[in-house]
Amino acid sequence: MSEFWETNFIGKQEMWGFEPAKSAVITKEFFIKQSVKNVLVPGIGYGRNAQIFMENGINVTGIEISKTAIALAKKHYGNGMTIYHGSVSAMPFDEKKYDGIFCHALIHLLSKNERIKLIQDCFHQLDKNGYMVFTAISKGAPNFGKGKMISKDRYEVHEGAKIYYYDREAVHTEFDHAGLIEIVEVKEDQPMFLIKCKKN
């Protein structure tokens, strides 16, 4: 996985541009309303979705597997955020508790055990009454069911990118025990579920 992303960032650099994802804008508004001050962003990439939090006075810590992406984040956003280099499967990278976690378009790239571990690790790093927001690709995506089948609802369309496609039942199965409070459908470049959880 690390080689896949490193190659992508070397070749395509700022491949998603600088506009934040629609999910990041929705989450920023939600976090402001909940007075969130510290956000952890697993899979921060080159920081395009983190910038919107920083602009609104929220401290950002990221985790990123690609050294090239981290270098791009520093180039564009300076040293305004701490970014740990490594895979989310190696969490935690610090002992801090965060009052917000935003994980965009990452969880569906993981195997079942990796997804379960990521949810547990994020929940563990949430402060009491903190919120975590994940976005995950849904079965409404045009590539669902295409390419090489890896396991149930998981397909490899492009080499190196194995994608698990969620439906609402799968969201409940994986997130109910992690304080699931809301599932919202969001149209990004692919149809996604925006999954909100609260740690009580």
C-alpha cells in the first residue's frame, strides 16, 4: 500500500487539487458547532482537507504513509500541522486524546481486520465526548462489482487499490460499537457515506 501511494504522489503530486472535499466542509461546520479544537486526520495526504480546519482555528495532527505527500503538505501549508509518517495500521503515533477525528476516503481501502483496527484505534484516541467522522465509498459507486473480486463486496479495479464498498448494514456492523450517531449520503467524485460517531 505504501508503494502504491508513494508512486501516485510522485507521479500526480496534488492529484485532487486544493479545494477541500465536500465531506471536509460538512465536517468542519459540524466540528465548529461542537467546539472541537484538536483534530487527528489519518491519511492526511498533502493536507487539502486539513487546511479548512486550520483556517477555523482547529489544531491538526495528521498521519500519512507517503513521504512525498508529507513534503507537499509542508510546502503548501508550512509547519502548521504535525504529520507522522507511517501507516494508519501502526497507530497510535502519540498518546494524545483528540476531540475530533476526520478520516476521509481511507477506510474502504483496507482489509476487514485493518478496518476494525482503524476504527478501534481512532475511538481509543478520542477524548470523552469527542466526535469522529469517516467517509466510505458506497455500493452506489459505478465500479462496484467490477474488476477482480477479493472478498465479499471488495474489488480490485486498478492494480494495488482494493476497495470495500459499504452499504448501510455494513456501516452499522463496523461502527455501531464505536458510538455511531448518524449516516449521511454525500456525493463526492463517488457516492460516499459520511459516518459520524460520538464517544460518550
